Amino acid sequence: MQTIVDHLSRTVKIPDQPKRIISICPAITETIFSLKAGNKLIGRTRYCTFPKGKVENIEVVGGTKEVNIEKIKQLEPDLILAEKEENTAEIVQQLEQIAPVFVSEVQSIQDGLRLIETLGQLTSSEEKAATMIQKIKDEFDALPHEQLGRAAYAIWRKPYMVVGDTTYINDVLKRLGFQNAYNQAEERYPAVSKEQLSAANLDFLFLASEPFPFSEKHLTEFQAFLPDTKILLVDGEMFWYGAKMIEAAVYFKELIKTVKQSR
């Protein structure tokens, strides 16, 4: 056994080489596969849908906010991987009665890189993790450094919800050159009214494809009360941390081009 400290400064005792891992965070599940350590996974949530064609073979143990405790017990994991934002403290406490639980926390691009490094250590894939991290750093460093305007990133409808501070998406927006109009909000994902969005003086509003599936039909809805704001649909999966960061930089380059052409 080894004693390690997770991202919440919790001391966790885990096997030297965990071989029966359950992940209850989609980005963690996908990243483990990207590290070629998917054979160590024995459980996932129903929202862990990447990589397609591989993850389907892993047992589903519930969702990110609720899990099947009995099924997890039956699987006999030697390590469970969680993430502070994705999973509740109550779930972590329940799962600790079954196996060691390592909790990650991702609130920035740097935290996303730390997660990859951590997963490399936990799955004995340090070299692959180091290679992935360097590639992501190179791709993100190559992104333009410009000030593109004031923006909001919408994640939900009824009520409208946007991204606030201390979130990975907020840090990505900042790196891309946008000033998040809601980075001073008290909540990490504040609910906002039409009036508040209108008063925010937005240059851009991004409508994400997930968790709420914004699509073309919603553009008119927002444009009606934001006539002077450029409204763009964005691929929400490209704003995930972990393995998605590899392909995200290419997507962000095209997004920046689109934004600049629309001005």
C-alpha cells in the first residue's frame, strides 16, 4: 500500500498498482483510456461515453450524482476516482466505506494538466501522461494571444445558467482572449435572467452543446433580447478537461477565426 494526498489535500491509502478502478467522472474515464490504461477500469457512470467503441464494455455503476452502492461493492474495486465538481461529498463518503477514493479538482487549465499527471501516476502510465501533457502545452501555447471581447458561456436553459469564476471553462475563455462577464458572480454557475444578460453588454454569447443541448433553434430566442450580441453555438465537449484538451486546441483556433470574422 502507498499513502498519497489527493487534490483536496485528503490523505488516501491505495494499492501500489491499482488494477480494479472505478471512475465516476467522464473526463477521468476518457483520459485513462487515452493513457492506454483502460484495462484497469471495471466501472463507470452512464455519462462516461468516451472513447466510443471501448467504454461500452465497462460496467455502469450509476450517474455522477447518484451511484449504485451494491453494484460497486460487487465489483470489488481497489480504487475509485472522483472529481469534486462532478461528484458530491456524500457519494465520496459512501464510497470510502468500500474502497479508497481519490478526489480530483479541476478549476483551470493547469489543474487539467495536473489531473493527467495524477492519472498517469495512479495507473502506472507516467510516460504517456508526460507526452500528453507536453502536446497539450504546445498546442495551447500556440493559440493567439488577443483580446477578443466580453463574453458569456451558457450551459442551461430554464433557467438560463452561465459559467462563472473558479471553473475550467472560465480559465479557457480567459486563455482564448475573452473577458467572462460573470467571473465576479458568487456562484460558479449562476442563473441569470434575460434582463441580466441584456445588461451585461456582451460582445459574444456562446451556447454550449452540453449539458443543455443548445442548437440552431435557440439562436433566435437569444437574439431577440440580445440584438447587438454575436451568438455562437460551441461544442461543449471541447471545453472538457483531460484527454479532450488534445483536440480542443485545434477547435479553439477555428473558434477564434470565426469570432474575428464576425466582428
